[in-house]
Amino acid sequence: MSLSKWRQRLSGLFPCLASLVFVYGLTMTKTASSAEDLERSVTLMAKIGASWSPSFSPDGTRIAFVSNLNGIPQVWTIPSTGGFPTLVTAFDDPVGFVSWSPDGKWLAFNVAPGGGFNEQIYIVRPDGSEMRRLTDGGKENNFLGDWAPDGRSLYFSSNRRNSSSTDSYLIDTASGQMRMVAENRGVGGINAVSRDGQYAVVSRLINRGDNNLYLVHLSDGKEALLTPHDGPGSFFDGEFAPDGRTVYFASNKDRDLIAFARVRIDEKGQPGPVEVLAARDDAELSDALMNQQGTMIALVWNIGGRSQLSFYDVHNNKLTPGPRLPAEIVSRMDFSQDGQRLAMVLSGAAAPQDIWVLDMRTDQFTQLTHSPHAGVDLTKMARPELVRYKAHDGLELSGWLYRPHGAKGPGSIVLSFHGGPEGQERPGFNSIYQALLARGIGVFAPNVRGSSGFGKKFVNLDNGALRENAVRDIKASVDYVVKAGVADRRRIGIMGGSYGGYMVMMGLTEYPELFAAGANLYGVVNFETFFKNTQPWMAAISKIEYGNPETEAEMLRKLSPIHRIDRIKSPTIILHGANDTNVPVIEAEQVVESLKRHNVAVEYVLFPDEGHGWRKTPNRIRSAVAIIRFFETHLMQVAPRGQR
């Protein structure tokens, strides 16, 4: 029976009751409509695609890349001047990166079964034929590097020898024969191989926030340290000059911010001192890439989260600024073989990840891929403001503040904490943020102490027992948004993934009065179970960052929110991947069990075909809808504090 006919029948009998039913019916219809609208709008936002990992063919006519155009990240190719992309792979599992061989005959790529870390390395012809897996399969973790200059071998790292470390390997793609280049303690991998095949640059991460580069003689395996330093240090992007006698890399040796540097190799194969070639007082170097000619190096600088491009002229030792970028963030670059074009991934708050090509002669950018965003007007996406504020001890913190269009005065807001903890919140495209904003909920994404991009002193301020100060930064972030007049104290939520999930649980346990709701995505909650169940190599490199479970068990227990779970009062949603080997699913299960035992409202969303984060579009949709519905329920319909 239609509502109008039902109202007519009741009006003749009980006029007052008829009016009440009519009002109730309208309310229910509006609620249902609102729920449908939420799911529809959030689904459209979560479906927005992305493209990354550009790699030029040697003749420069095509570019290989990875995209989730068909719902799962796969390898595609596209004409380098633009056109319709061609699908190369069709796995049920996601692809991470792709690289075109120097002879143009093969594409190398990695696949993550079930979304986990046990990645496997494959090669395939550019037309999709003759696909072969090069690694053994199984549970080993294999991390794809790149092609060696000879075009016959690939370099990669793997924990196939020892689960507590990743060694450096070369593999002959024709025979499948593997050769260990360096046995590593901790996490290691090859950064580059010289064109003459004499040397490799190997990176070794002994502890998070501290690594070294080594020059390895491929003939006999002898090593020479390229980056001697005291205390923590970051060194990456090792790259050989064409003659194999100079190594260029990023370095913060004897300085706080990462700069561009080099080491020269003498006739005996011994490295000289580290020489800084380009540095900035307001930015860290985040990426560097040399052209095939060895004459120009593209440098990407990280300024508070935004990227700037510059170019270093090797022959003239001159640094010149690059053109203005079409979006806020640059990642994953590749030069064409003739050095005339530079492909890169560009993204921003209102720009999904896409492949762009810079013409080096004209300084003009061309957008090559156009990730789908059906039903979403990107020009209406909210852009954040970079704000700065003080921590409890006077340390300057910063964060990206997103406000809904037309917002005035205090309102609902979600604090979002990045992973890592050495990660950095940057103004990239985030469909969850934009979906929250579209529903009238603001977002504040802080970079608390321990974040990267602000120097090695800042990134090490949360190590071990100092993590208590990073947790206090949670309260400082809440205090900022309230004092700034953008947050209603009754309507503040908190969310984060991985280490950000840890911060969520610490926020809910340490400051239960501050948050109306929390969303924990695959976060650590118990350092004892984390160290016991995570990948052994992950545990090995985390003992300085978090603490050593063998000697600092009591401190780790104090810093584990699971032991104060009874303090949580706010509704909580937990999302986790069943195949997560980084933060195993036991971290989620013990939270859910504990919250239920303490009668705290909890939702649990488990993804059976994902690992550490969501790579498949249907799962990203499911996650986004659950999170947005959760926060809209608990932040937009908040009763006065005394009635909660």
C-alpha cells in the first residue's frame, strides 16, 4: 500500500494517529534516502582510479605503468604521446611496480598474492605473452628492484635465505639462475649496478631511520662503505655515473635535512668522502634520477609535504629550478632513453595519481593517463591548508587542515594519523578525506614528532620511551583544532592505518574524553604480539624505533594500548586484512574481543583477500562506506556530553 493511500485510510479513523504515521513515514523515507545517498556518493569517491610506476620503452614510443583501471592494479601500456591503454596482465592479485627491459623485450613486475608481503617477481612480453615467474613462490618476501644495464638480469632482495633479513640478488631472466650479491643483516637491496658490470650499490637498513650504502665489487663480493656516519642517518637513491666511477645519492650525513650528494671511486675501487652538491634549508630531497646520458639529474624536494622539481647539470655543477608542477606531489620518475622526456606520477588533494610527461625542451607537461572519476567533479574537491601549532613541550608541529565547503565555526572533524611511524602526511588524493568532507565532516591530518620530511632530529623524537611524547601530540592536535574554532569538542573522531591505527588506539585509551569515535585500520595494539607475529625482518629493524622486546618489555607493555582498553568509552570500528603479514590480524582480533568484553560498541570489518591495506577496488569501496557511515553516525548525531 502506498503512503498516500495509507494516510487517507487512517485519517478517517484517527486523525492524530494518521498525522503521526505520516511524519514517521517521511522520516524513515528520508533516512533510507540518506543512507542510499551516502553509499552511492562514497562508492563513487572510492572508485576513483590511480595510475603509477611509469617506465619508458627503449624506443620511447610507449610507457608501461600500473593502474587499477579494471579494479585490481595490473600492468598496462600506453603510447607515450597519449592514446588508449592496453592491458598486459590480468591477475586476481595486485601488481605493485613495472619496469621495461633495456632491450625492450620484457616487462618485469611484482605480484602480491592475497595482498600480502610474499611478493613474487615475473617477466612478460609487452604484448602479454610468454609470462614467467622468476621467484620460487611460497611465503618468501621478494622485493623487485630494476633491470641491470646488461638487460639480461634483474636485481631484487629476498628473505629466502633468512627470514630475519633480506639479501641482495641478481637473477638471470633467461636461465632463472640466482646469484647472491650481498648477504645482509637487516633489510637490504641493490640500488644500482654500474654499466660496466663491475660494481653494485647496496643499501642496508639495520634499524628504521638508520641505513648505509655500500660499494660491492661484483667479481669477488668485496665491500666498501660509501656512507660512514655517526648516529642515525638516511642514504638512498644510489646511482652510478655512466663511467661507473661516481655514485650519486641522497644524504643527511653531518646535517639535519636530506641533501643531494656524491662519492667518487678511485682507480683501486675505494670510495672518497661524501660531497654535498645541492641542499636546501627549507626542504628535504625526496627523489633523484639521472638521464641515460649522465648529464642531467632530476631532483624532487619535499617542502612541508609539497614537491618542487629542480635539475642538476652534472657538467656545469649547476642547479636550476624546474617548471611549476600541475599537482602537489611528484613520485616515481623515468627518463626516456634520449633524455628529452621525463615521465612521473603526479597527484594532489584534488588530483588522483596519474602519469604525466614533461618535455625537457619546452618545460611543458602532458597528462598521459586519466584515471576514471565517474560522477565526481574533481574541481569541487576540498584543498587543505598547511597549519603550524605547538606541542606540550613547545615543539613546532604541522598538519593539513581540510574543511567542508562553506563551513563556518566549530563542526565535526576527524583527526587522521599517518602510518610509518616514519611516514608523512602530504596533500595527496585521499578518497576517505573527500568523502568525509562531502558529508560535512572536516579532516585534520597532523605530522606529529617521528614523521619524516622534517629532518633526522624530528623523525627520531619518538624512538623507544620517547613515544610517550608523540602520544601527547595527539592531545596537542585536538587542542589546536578546538582553539582554532574549527572543531566542536563533542564531535571529534580519530582514524589511522598501520602505525596510524596504533595512534588511534593510544588516543582512545589515553584521552577517552576527547573523542566521540575511532577508526583503527590494521593498527598495532600490543607490541608483544606484534614482535612475535610480524615478519622477522620487520621485527629486527623495529627494535630501535619501538623498543627491544628482549630488554625493554616493560616499556613496550606500557606503550601498548591493549593493556588500557578498559578506558575506551567511544564507539570503535576495526578494519583489517586477513593476509596482513606486517601487522598480523591478531592485533585486530584482540581489540575486538576486549572491547566486546567491556561492552564498548565495536564494528569489525575483515577483508579475507587483502594484506596491509586495500588494493582491490571493491574492498576500498567497502572500507570507505563503512568508515564514512560510522563517523556520520557518531559525529553528526551527537547528543550533549551529559546525555551520551
